Amino acid sequence: MSYTLVTANRNYSSWSLRPWLLMRALDIPFADRIEQFGAPENYAAFRAFSPTGRVPVLIDGERTVWDSLGIVLYLAERHEGVWPRDEAARAWAMSAVAEMHGGFSALRNERTMNVGVRVAAIPGSAALTRDVARIVELWAEGLSRFSGPWLAGPAFTAADAFYAPVAYRVRTYGIDVGAAGQAWVERLLDHPAAREWEAAALAESWREAGHEAELHACGTVTEDHRTG
């Protein structure tokens, strides 16, 4: 098999990060193809390679697999390690991934991902407070039940990949996720694959006005580490 994973800007594309990080962490080889966000709306341009007009997309020969969750499910049928071996941990990880995929809209909208900056955030909504509380609860449960150091046990799995964009948000906005959650965030950000993603994000030379506007709506940028 020969995979091509199509993703977008490293600073902004949280959905792209998930399968990219998982494949890197599990040493699943792939060609890395970046299609940058050229405008606030990229649907027409991305329809050339994606049936939804969105990224990420996994191309496997003549087969196209879209959506981060679809890609992870596809990979899990072909590669060991996507889900935990332990049945209870696997059930928990699958539920946690589904919850991340379908939920946490306030966190996504009010604390948009931007890898290279630090922000003094404006106060968030009650929905954001609930989202953060649920994140703290969920991470603490996984780390406690399955004894860490990763969310669903001793090995990095899809659960960690799906919450990786939250780790960057925690750092960017200084979100309090408790001691256990913060330890996981630091471990995640120090993973070699995450460091590779971040290095590429900091070196990116392009900015997209819509994503930058969303960032500034979240608060005041206090540090910008992007060098590109």
C-alpha cells in the first residue's frame, strides 16, 4: 500500500493534525501533501481532490478516504496500534474519539487553533467553560483508569491524536486542565511527531486572513513564534 495524506496549514488545521500525527507516531509511511488554505472558503479548490471540499484526505491508490475519523477507522483495519489492545481501554478510546469528533464546538470556535502564538484570551462563554470541564474530566478518567502515560494506556493511540489539537489550544491560551491534564499536554507536545509538526508550523510563510481574524477575536496575541 502507498498512502498520500492531504493536509493543510500546520498552524491552523486541527483536523489535519489528527491523522498526520497518528501516522507519524505509528510509523505508517505516507507521502505528505499540503494544500494551503488560500482563502476563508476553499471548497471549490479542495473539491479537486476531496469529495467534501475539506481536508484531511487519505489517498490509497485509486481509493480516497475522507474525514479524520474515516481515515482513522480505515487505518485501524490495516495497522496495529491505532486502538489500544485492552478491550476496556479500546472501548473508552473509541468513545473519546467520537466525542471529540462530534463535540466541543465552543472550544473550537472560541479558542481556535494556532500553533505558533500565545494569546491573552477574552472571557469565554458558559458553553466553553463546560467544554473545558469535560476535557479535564475525560483526560483525568483515561489517565487514571488505564495508568497512562497516554490517554488510553501505555501506548500512543488515536485517542491522543484526536485530542492533540486541544493540547496546542491549552498552551496557546493558557487553559487550566489540571495537573494530570497538563502533564499529558506537555508529553504530547514533546512527542517527536508533534515537534515535527510544530517546526513546520513555525516555518510557514503564509497567513490566511480569515484564520488570523478568528485568532484575534479570541484575545490579544502576546507572543508570535512564527518565523516564516
